[in-house]
Amino acid sequence: MNKKIKTSAVSGFPEYLPADQLLLDQLKQTVTATYRSFGFIPLDTPVLERREVLLAKAGGETEHQLYFLENNSDNLALRFDLTVPLARYISEYSGALTFPFKRYQVAKVYRGERPQKGRYREFYQADIDIIAEGVLPLSAEAEIIKVIATVFEKLAIGSFTIKISNRKLLSGLLASLDLSAAATEILRILDKLPKIGAESCQAELKKLGVDSLASSQILALASLNGDVLAGLEELDIKHPDFVVGLGELQELAQCLSDYGVPAANYSFDLSIARGLDYYTGTVWETFLDDYPELGSICSGGRYENLVAGFSNRAFPGVGASIGLSRLFYQLKTAGLLPEITPPVAEALVISDDRQRGEQLADSLRRRGLSVAGAYESEKLKKKLALANHWSVKTVYLLGEEELAAEEVSVKDMVSGEQKRQALSEFI
Amino acid sequence: MNKKIKTSAVSGFPEYLPADQLLLDQLKQTVTATYRSFGFIPLDTPVLERREVLLAKAGGETEHQLYFLENNSDNLALRFDLTVPLARYISEYSGALTFPFKRYQVAKVYRGERPQKGRYREFYQADIDIIAEGVLPLSAEAEIIKVIATVFEKLAIGSFTIKISNRKLLSGLLASLDLSAAATEILRILDKLPKIGAESCQAELKKLGVDSLASSQILALASLNGDVLAGLEELDIKHPDFVVGLGELQELAQCLSDYGVPAANYSFDLSIARGLDYYTGTVWETFLDDYPELGSICSGGRYENLVAGFSNRAFPGVGASIGLSRLFYQLKTAGLLPEITPPVAEALVISDDRQRGEQLADSLRRRGLSVAGAYESEKLKKKLALANHWSVKTVYLLGEEELAAEEVSVKDMVSGEQKRQALSEFI
């Protein structure tokens, strides 16, 4: 016997018991099926990428979080997101692809950060993007937002709002105030607006050297609510970036309406800034209305040149990402997951005759059910306990009596109702 | 502009263009759905495991093939199969699991070997296992073999044979010949029987010091065909291992018949040995009848103690593994993949009116179809070209004329047939 080896999960690398595993799988299936229903293809790039690819656009923090492989001539590391691999893929295969290229990828990514509750080192991301060659119409943004709204509607985890902004509005305002150089710091302060409030933001802006007139204008923009489009027009800012951004937001509003995205599912909110550098226009974050404390559960936006660094050609795109593992943790913690455990098997056939039992099971499988069989000579009580452990919905019982009568006892495990049916209805 | 970064796929890490990606995804879906239909749950363990876990039972070659992570205190490496993670999982959570524990896992594994055609460093395995606590009935072996037969029937890649043996038969014979000590070498020679023939095998056995009478008996066993069960009885070997093995094979034959596995899909073949150490009884390999040169496309067997090294308790199991990425490569090379490219979207709605178009698309999505929309003011020809690139089955056309008449032109892209339907049939 070897010395006992540590078999527990490694911190930050989640794994689940069957009930949770089935729930997480259901979540993944819902997201994937929704992405698929809009005509996106399932791209599947390697988990490992060349170090230089991953570091092409990554900042200092990302580099510290990368997992590199030991001694390998290809200098490989584990991907930290699904966006960089997409950019590399587009750049490499653009000649063989049809544009618009619409793909999703639901897969694991890796970040060597200190694990905390709901923050993992290995976790699922569920990304969806539309990439164009040359020009990407604004309607593509509405399409991605519609997909995301459909996903959260199907997940049935309560009402949600996709809060949409356009980067050009704030950058236009900042340019008109001669504050473009401080944009990154100002964005970082605005990101905290919902948490710390306008007064504290103003104080922080002052420390940065922004005068009170300018910071009032910035905070007025970020705090707009109600009819935000009308409010933006009233601000009457003439900087061309602002004018373009407002035009895009107006067109997006029209597109969202045309695409039938329910008005309750989105709003315009200029406090949405998004940390990532590559977004250039529309950006959004998604919040559960009753659980704002969970933070954003899906973010996305438009980028004019994803593949910079890999290719000289421009491929504008728009995409969204759901941090599935984190979302699953949050939903579970908030008690928002379905209370009904998904069944291991939908039906269990208990039979004293293995052959008849398996014939019945096969006929149920042909109807699309997942079916397990229990034919060994154990106590019936033990087999029914199995049905409970597996959250089986229906038990089909073929005892001596049923077999002699060519019948089957069908037991609904939820209602407890039981009835006899002729075997010929199935086999 | 950065210096151009290498964006090509890394050798041994496959990635695919959309048409192949969709086919591989279809293959994965078929395998997964079949596994699921028998009431197995989708286990999903981390890609990274502790080095000591992976090395607990691995031989020298495996250690050389492991990808270790650089500088990490948990000493992590990439899994090389899905069996060791299963053993660790069972060992860690056995108290919280219901047995029999039936799980599948379709996921990537990593081996740092020299990549060759169809041999990858990152590849999908599709594993399915039944694990018991204490005693595992022989019917579980028939169940796994039935699942595998169902998978290959559904994949529709031609007739196949699951060649089944039982390790105890050969080991019983070898024990009765006092050759147990040379078992590993003898197995290695027998593995080559189909390739090099009986005469060359006999010569190799002689080199090993096996006398001609013994080698005749060994080769007679390995070469049995026709009614193999009767042939085994005729050999009249008395060693208890052989007797037990024969009894198990007879019982398995009965079980396979009871479970309704078509007789054409399996045979008993004592030349099947399987390299892996942990198999203890029934073992099998699967071959395409018309493409024996592809080698085994699915192997499996029974193991009495998977978790040795992790736990002091015994958890016997039976399982099978399909090397999906390799199988996909082989099927593609042999021209056995479906000729019809799976559609990116099943339907494409082309409409001059975005709102009406998307209403129609939504109604089709509600019917379970994957639907893309094309509403931008481009040439119709360009949009129809998109339908071809995406292998769309049906195009729904809402031009000015159709919109005025509240109708839609429905075009079957395969037959070219086109008809008008009232929009009210959909919306």
C-alpha cells in the first residue's frame, strides 16, 4: 500500500457532487442551446496557447496570473480567457472563414489568482461573438444583446437588466474638457460610483486635479437616468466623439426595439465603463434586479480591432462573456438555483426478468428518455431507494405478477400515483 | 505595431475550421447523448491534478509524458487520462455518492508525446464507467458494452465488432503452464498476433524460452474462433483462474443476449489482451469491420480496484473509453464522416424589415430550429451566398412584395423548391 495520497480538490479548482454537477450541466446546456439557436458555431480552441500569444495584449497583472508549462519547447501556457484565442484563430484562418463569423465557446480558462469564495483558478466562461471583415453593422450589437437577454430569460433566475453605455460618450466629454490623458483614472473612479456615491467620486476626481465644474459634468453624465437618450441630447456636448457615440446609442435603441428585446431587460446607463481596454463603442454589464450585490453577471461590448498584434487587417467585433462557474456559485449561494435536482435518470426500470426489463428500457430510450435498469436480485426497497437517490421521475416495475399478465406498473415518484399498463404499449 | 506573432496551431494541439468543428461537435453530442440516455451523470473534474495523484499508478512512460506547471505550490500537472481523476474523485467523495456510481466524462486529456498523424498532445476522451461499492455484478459489463454498441450504431460509421476476452483465461493457462512470471512479455507478443501471424509469434515465444508445446497451447487459445465458448470448454484446462474466467465469459454471453446487444456487434476473441495493468477480468477492443487497419476505436474492461493507492476500500468497476479526437481524424481520413456538413444555422431569415424578420426568426427558434437573420441592406445574392456557406437548409425570404402581402417565400436550399406561405402561419 502506498502512503495515502491527498485526494481532495485543489483550492480554486472547483468540482461538484452529482446533484450540483447536474445543475451546472443544465446551466451550461441552456446557455449553449441558446447560443446555438441563433446560428452560432461551437469553436473549440486548445486550452494551451503560446506564451507570446497570451502576452500580446495582456497587462502586467495577467502575466502574473498565467500558468506556464515547465520545460516545453513551444513555451505554452494555459489560456486566461477565450477572447485572445479567438483573435489568434481569426487572424490565422481569416482566409478560410465566412464573415460575419459567429461563434460561441463555453470552456474552461485559468487564472493563478488567490482563490476566494466564488473566485476560481479554473472556471468556465461562456463567450459569444460576431466578427466582421471590414464593417460590422450596429445591428450585430443588438443581436448579441438579444442572445444574452434570451439566455437569462431561459435561465429563469429572476428579472435582470442589461445596462448599456457607449464609450465614445464619456471619452467625447473628457476630450471636450481636455481630460483625455486622465481617462483611465477617471474611468476607474466612475466604476465605483454605484458603491461609493457621487460625493466620494467628486472628492476622488478633485484629488486627480479635475476641477469641480468638469467633475460635475462627468458625474451628471454618469448619473443620467430616466430618458437617458433625451438627457444626453440636453447635455448638448459638441465634441465629435460624443456626437458619434450618441448617434450609435440612438441607433442601438432602435435596433433593440426592432429585434424585440423586451424593454424591461435593458437600460442605458452611462456609469457603465468596463475595465477592458479593447472595447471601443457600446459596452454593457448585466445585473439581477433583486440581487445587485452579486455584481455584473455578464459583460460585453464592441471592439474595432480585436486582432491587433496578430494581423494587420481590421476585424471589428462584438461579444459577451458569462462567467459560468462564478455565476453558478452566486446563484447557489443566493438560493436562486432550481430546487428540483435534475434526475440522474428520468426513468428506472425494475424487473425480475432482465430481458423484458431491458426491452422496456430501450423502448423508453427511443422516446428520448434517459433510463437506468435494476435487474439484480436485490430487495425492491433498495431499488426504490436508488430511484430516490437518482431523482428518478417514473419507476417502471416488472414483478412476477406484472410479467405473468404482460403488464407493467408505472409509478410517478413525485405524486406517488401508480397504474398498470399493458407492456404492448411500450414493446 | 508589434512584431508579428505566430498564430498557427501548435503541433499536436488540434483545432478545426467550422465545417470540421461542427462535425466533431456532432460526434461529441451523439456520444454524450447516448451515454446520458442510459442514466449516467456528466462528471467534470479539473484539468489539473496534483502531480502525486497522477503519478500514483503511472509507469515511467506516463511520467515522461506529463505536462507539469511551472512554479506552483500545489505541484499541478495536466491529466493524461480520465480514469485517474475518477479514482481520486471516488476515493474522496465515496461517503456522499450513491452506488452504483454511473458517470461519463467527455473531456480533453494531455500527453507530451511526439505528435504524429492522428496522435495528439491534447485530445478528447469519451469515458463511461460504472463503479460499485463492494460487489459489481457481471451485468454491469454487459450494460457498458451495450452503451458502446449503441454509440457506434448511432454514429453510423459502418459495421463494427466489439472483441471481448477475459484476462483470467490466459492467466489461468499461463499459470497451469508455470509461465505466470513471463505473462507481461507473452501478452506483448500476443498483442501482435493479428499483425505478424501465428508463426512469428511462436518464434518470439521460443526466444522467450517458452517450449513449443506450451506456445502451441497459448496460440491455440488466442486463435480460437467460431464457437469460442465451446472451444474453451474443449481445451479442458483445470486451473481455477481459467475455470472462473470461463464461467464469467459464459455469464457475460447470457447477459449480452438478455440486454439485447445485437450478436453481429460482438464476438469473443482471446487474442484481446489490453496493455493496461488495472484490468482484472473482462476486456475488449472495438474494430470497424471494413477498416481493421484503423485499429481499436474503443477499449474497456473490468477492474477490481481502481482506487488502490488512494483508498483502502475496494471499488470495483467497469468502463470504456473512446479516443474521440483520434477517431475523428481516422473517420475523416477514411472518408467515413457524413458528407453533409452540419448547418451553422438550420434556417436563414432574409428580410427588408428587421422587425418582421426577427419576429419570424423567433417563431422558428421556438420550434427548436437554429436561425440566423440577414436584415442589412446588402445584395440578395450576397445573402444567399451566406446561406450556402452556412449550409442553411431553408431560407425564409421577406422582400417588399412578401411583406406587402403578409407572406413569406420559403426556399428549400437542397431541392431548390420555393413556395409562398402566409406569415400568420408563423407569427
